Amino acid sequence: MEGNTNPTRRSKVAGLQDAARLALDALQDRPELCLGGLFKQGRPVALVRALLAAGASGLHVYSSPGAGYDIDLMIAAGAVEQVFIPGVTLENRLCPNFRSAVEAGQVTAHALDALTVVGGLMASAHGVPFQPIDALRGSDVLKHNPLIREIDCPFSGRRIHAVGPIRPRVTFLHAQEADRWGNLRHLSTMVYADQLMARASDMVIASVDRIVPDNVILDDPSRVTVPGHYVDAVVELPYGAHPTASFPNYAMDEDHIDAYADLGDAARAGDRAGLDAYIARHVTGPKSQDDYIEAVGGAGYLARLEAEARKR
Amino acid sequence: MSAAVSPLEQMVVVLARDLADGELGAAGAAALVPMAAIALARELHAPNLTIGGEMFFNPLPGRLYPSMLDDRALGRCEAAETFIELFGHSHHGLDFFFHSGLQHDAYGNINLHHVGGTLHAPKMRGPGAANLSYCHTSTRFYICPTVHTARNFVEKVDFITIPGHLSGPEAKCEAGLINEGPRFVVTPRAVMDFDKTTLRMRLKSVHAGNTAEEVQRHTGFDLGITGDVPQTPPPTDEELTVLRERIDKTGTLRA
């Protein structure tokens, strides 16, 4: 065998379009996509937009137990078949396209709860066939939840629940920093379920606001939240979570999300022109993250969100 | 205090008075009123009350926020956790929690999934909910919607997202709901509690400026009004001063 006299470690840094194609290919065999973050924080929205622009469809979408803008946008773009997220809301208002699509029977929204989703991810991350749950009682969600079964506890004999492994084919995460080997650092206060999802998934693609030198990681390894071992590709995307927040770098863009929701409400009322224009301008139009930043108002506009993020 | 007491301020004070020193609890999804109540209790009589169970401990926000799932709202906090620890808290339970929904019924059951139709063919699809466990693993919870109409207070919810007392003591026992469940309901109009025997909701007191007849008219089921209904004790000067000067400095509860 010819020895390689100068072996080099492979960088996991990828471009946005390449990352989207990698995800799209993987999702062809199993359309189970999982998104990190929670509601309006730490959502990998730039990766989601790129996946939509690449033509994703028929997706089964998982998330930490709460999501809003991104799942609604994916539904508006016609990419979603089933939603496995317990809480879907913009928090200050309902998700318009989610509502419309579920009410019209175009999308199936399963009735789930946080423990089912977290427990399923735990079973997958830990490599065990199921996770017992003993805290679900009295809710009609139990009659409809497709992911749980009743079992007898082998110790107490009591009837409890079990959830099988949730194994996303692809998980998208957003963190504030990574090195080129994919070691992620969340600098935000909360890390949501990102660490669990990274360990539960076949493939993990992360966006970060910036790539840092190797020494930043090596000098402070306890600050790594997701080891590069679990990460397949990392994309440097300034404002990659916009319009959701990437604390402490920038806050959520409530105005942008509200304006989007107004277009969704108009679409509910029968006028889809504004929503289609929004998708053309923000999802299918931009050829790069720089184009997107220009489309939402440029660096000057986004600087306001940076200032807002520093308010505590 | 110069400005009149707002309905949300009255709600905050009612809830704060029921939270005890040394307890562990969290605010839930609609956090504005519950977080103000927790903060007020900590300032006035419960300095050892721990805020925990929602992935952060003892946050110190600079002002009130509508959602705590926001690093600005967390402000500085003593520690952060993840959904892995939330899995454990959900099983162990807290001392108190808060809920509100699209519909609330006569037994304190809460609906966040759909109004009309069925789950998979809904007339109106709601947001659903993440945590369905704290309502019964916790010692008790409070129902505190910020609107009170005959449309969101209905005899029977279309879907039980969060179980309250189900259809009464028997059903509650059969479902294995062993804790207190919803202790009381506070809205911008009134306080309701539950009959000890039947576990049906009944009017307990009306806030200043409301009458029992008005509250009944804005409720879609019989509130069991028999005699005179007392007025909800209004905020004391101390409660209002601390609430406005230390917790709600931006006047969110009066907006």
C-alpha cells in the first residue's frame, strides 16, 4: 500500500449550497429533518432557507419541543408533509401557514408533548430501544400521540409509556462559534436540545456566526457544547439564525417575523401574492448569505439587533 | 399610588400571595403575569422561592417580558439547563406552575389544540403545548388567561391538552392524577376556585369594577353564584409599590 507521507485532517467547513445539497441528498432516503434552537432563539434558519431553495419536499420535521417562524416558512414553501413538534407558535401570535395547511388537511400535525420528543431523542442518543416515560396522564394528546406505547414497568408493574428512538436523518443546528473541525460553542444562555439532537442524528450540519481559530477551542475545551465528533459539516454564516436570535450576538427580529406573519394572515384570507413575493425575495432569490443580508435591510439594519442583544 | 390598579396587576397580586417561601416553580409559556407574580412573592415574602424547571434558575430580568424563552428576558441567571434536565424535572414535578389556553372549561381542563372539527380536520388549529406533565406532577397549578369571555370559558373543551380536574373526582382518580391540579383561576375579571366535592369551577371573588352578574355573562357555564360574591382584596400599597418600582419598571402590566 502506498503510504501517504503528508496526511491532512479533513476540514468540516462547507459552503451553504454544498451543505444544502448534502442535506437534500440524505433526506431522499428518509425525510426526517430536525431543527435546533427553540422558538425564536438559535434556529438554523439560513440552512432551512437553503434547503428550501434546493427544492426540498415531503419533509417530516422535528425540533426541540417548540418552533414557530421556520416551520411556518417551510410549510408556506410547500416543503412539509408531517410536523412532529409539540408546540408551534410565534408566541405573540399563531403561525398562519401552519394553521392554514393543517386546517386544509395539506399537512399532518401530530399531537405530541415535550417528553415524547425529548425521550425519543434520548433513546436514539443513548443507543437504547426505547425511553420510559412516567409523567403523561389525563391529556387527550395520549389518545393521538403516534410515537408512544403503553408498557408494564418491569419493576413496579405499573402501566407507563415508552417512546422509541427518534433518529433524524439530518439535524440542522445553529451555534455562535465553531472551529474548522466542527467543535461547536453555544455562547447563548440556553442550549435547548441541541446537544441531544447532535447525538441522536445520522447527520449534523451546523451554521455558526463565525469560525474561530483552533486555539480558541483548545484553550477552553469545557466551553465546547457539541464536540466536532458529532458534526458532519459546519457553515460560517453571519446572521445565520436571522430572523431568530443568536445571543449574545444578535436578538430576534420581531418586526421581520411580524411582517412575515401579516403576509401569512393575508394568504389565509385568500391573497397569497405578498407571501409569494416574500419567499422569492428571501428564500429562492438570494444566491448567498450576503444577498440575504442585503434583502432584509443590510448590515446597518442588523446592527440594531446586535445592540438589542446586549440589553439584559 | 396615583394610577388605578390594572386588571393584570390585580391578577399578579392574587397569584403572588399564594406562592410560599422555599417553593420551586416556573412560569409556563405565557410568562408575563406568572413571572411578575413570582418576582413579587420573592420580593415580599418568599426570598427562598426558587425559579427552576424551565432550563434556567433564578433569572434576574431587567424588566418584564411576554416570554422567558429569550436571553434578554433571562437577563442574568444563576444557572442554565437543557431539555435533558427538563425531562427529569417533568417527572419529579415542581411546587407550582401556570397554564392558560384557547379554551378553559368548568373543570379547569385547558385546550390548546383545536376549536371545532377534529384533531386532524380542525376548524381552527391552535399551537399545541410542550409540557403536559407539570399540571399533574407538580403539587398544584394556576390558570391565568389574560382574557375572560364566554368564548374561552366553555362548559366542555373541544380537546383536553392540559388536564385539570377532568370530569370530577372519579375521572381524576381513574386517570392517576393524584395531585391537587388547578388550585384556582384568575382572570382580568375575577377569581374562580373549585368546589371541594364536585371539583366544578365556581366564582370566588370579583375584582374591583366588576360585578358577579357581568362575570357570569362573560362565562360559558354556570359559576354557581348563590349569595353575595366578595370583592377580590385589592393590592396593598406595599404590593403595588414593589410591583411598579422594582418588577414592572416599564409599566407592561398597565399597557
